[in-house]
Amino acid sequence: MARSAMPKMSWDKYLLRSGQNAPPLTLPVFIYGTAWKKDRTADLVHQALSAGFRAIDTAAQPKHYREDLVGDGIRKAIRDGTIRREDLHIQTKFTSVHGQNADDIPYDPNASVTDQVHASIKSSLEHLRASDAPDSVNDAYIDMLILHSPLPTMSQTLEAWSTFETYVPHRIRNLGISNCTLPLLRELSSLVKVTPVVVQNRFYVGTQFDVPLRAYCRDKHIIYQSFWTLTANPELVQSDAVQLLAGRAEISPAAALYCLVLGLGNTTMLNGTSNRSRMEADLAALEKAERFSREHPDVWQRTLENFQQLTGDYVAL
């Protein structure tokens, strides 16, 4: 067996290619995930920003997210001087009718896909504005709008995406897609004006860790966003590679798993911990893993290669 060519590792952030001459965007490798936080959302978002997170993931999907409370947490952090809006990456999602609860959809489910998208984006801009002043919505923008999942047909998916494009770059800086297969990503990318710069997928054995899709993303300068990383991979947490890195770099096994996934390159990570001390420890783990990889490059490389065997990132000669 031989190792596939390793892309350049980033331990801090990635520079995203711009869509429609949008301002340059950087995407931190850790993105705070806000799903299932319910009434605690605002406080946890504020805690995450205070701990050092500079990217937030949410969705216009009341079934699993409180996008309104995400905005409350962000505005509190701006008011108390923790962050400036321009230093923060905010990404949200348009979720189709099939991913919504029937009684709290943020748009008319009987409207056209185009009108559904417009209404969803309008509510997201309202929720995620930087100031409490109502008219601040006129200056609000979203760094990344993600299609939560493809719609039932490619025609509907393209209708949603073409509506997204009308907001780029002034109100929405860039676009991404979630829960996406490689064939669909290839087809979508060939048919749209603003191609995805992010693919947000579950990283787990059920998709063979998306090895071909991640290779395509590297070739096309698309960032792969891993989610469900810890919950879905208890075997990886217990693996020799993860345990070795945890011990040598003096970080938790969970953080070691995150760092090894990031070590695959071209990858960012949703981290949704609700524990303030873990927020701080996970962010600190990036620096510890970077230092370990620099001070012990041979051990880091062997550990990463062992991890690649588990994820299928090795290729046969």
C-alpha cells in the first residue's frame, strides 16, 4: 500500500475562493455547531465566541436549530466587545420542506421553491444581523449559505441554487451544500454559475469516509466540512493512532480525532460541545497538535498514515 499525496495542512484557517468577486473569506478549521441546543443556544454561542471560536454554523430549520437565538448570542458578543462582525464567519442553511417540521417552517410550504428560498434568506438575515437596531437588517450579510440537502429533483435543486446566486456577493458571500454525494456535486458544479466552496457531510464509515468525494473537493478547491465526527466514530476514538496522538500531544482522545481528521487536509470541522472547558481545550488542542507535528514530524507522519489506513485514504499501488 502507498499513501496518497498529502495536501498542505492548515491548522488555523483556509482562504476560500471567492464567488462572483465576493470579498476574500477565511474559514476557521473549527466551526461551532448549534444544532439541538434549543433554549441554551444564545448562551452557548456567546460562550463559544468568548472561548475563541470565530465561526458559527446554524440553519433556518426550527426543527433542529434556534437561528434566532444564534443571532442573540452573536449580538451579545459584539456588544460586549468579544468580537467584531467582520472577524466572524457565519454560515446558515436553507432547508427544504422535507427537512422541516410542518408546524414551524420559516416560509410558505406551498410557495414555489424560489419564493421559499427568498423567505428563508429574509428570515436568516433578520436573525443574524449584527445589531439590535431593526434597520440593521439592511446591512446584514451571511458569509456562507448552505443548501441543507439536495431537493427531490435536480430541477428543484437548481431552482433553489439559482435563487441563492442572486444574493452573491452582496448579501451572501459564498455558497455550499450539505448531505451531498459525489455524482450530485459533480453535476451541480457543472450547471451553476457560483460553484460550491464547501461540502458539509457526515464523516463516518457509512459513506466510507467520503474518500472519493474529498479527493474531488481537493482537486476543485472545495473545503470539506466534517460533522457528526465524534458521535459517529467511537471506533476511531479508540484506535491506536488517536490514542497515541492524545498521549503524546497531551490532548483528549476526542480532540486527537478532530486533529487527525483535520490532518487529512482541506478539511474543517463542526464542533458542537456544550461544555465551556471543552470549548477551550479543543481550541488549545489545535495549537498542541500543530506543535507536536512540527517538533516530531516523523511520529506525526506515521500516526497520520496509520489513521489514513482506517479511513481509506491510502490507495493501492
